[in-house]
Amino acid sequence: MGKLMNRLNITALMVSVLMFCSLAYSPPPLPKKEIDYSELIRLQKEREADFEVKRIADAYAKMSDRERVRGDAEAYKIR
């Protein structure tokens, strides 16, 4: 039992040293790129537009053929 404990202690020491070395020599984290306010607004509007397109596509997929034809005719007439 004593030899096993010595081996476990040595293994734990080796793991600790290796972990310390890997953390000590790892590169520092890169600075975060700051996004300006206009970029955030643009990204939010893009996201909202994507959701709107998905909502319309889902509604169109749920329509019957008759409703689609009538809706397409109305959309064409508006132009």
C-alpha cells in the first residue's frame, strides 16, 4: 500500500508541474474587438429581417394552394 501511495503522490506532483508549465507558457488572451453601436444596430436589424422572412415563409408553407394563388394574384395586382 505504501508503494502505491508513493506512486500516486509522484504522479500527482508530475501532473501539477505539467499543468503549471502549460498555464505559465500559454499565450495571453487576445483583446476583444469592440463593436460600435451602429454595428450592433445593423446586426439586430439583420436578425429581425431574418426572423420576418422565416415567419412569412412558414405562413406561406401552411397556406392551401387556393390561398397561395389568391395571395399571389393580390400581390401582383398591387404592383
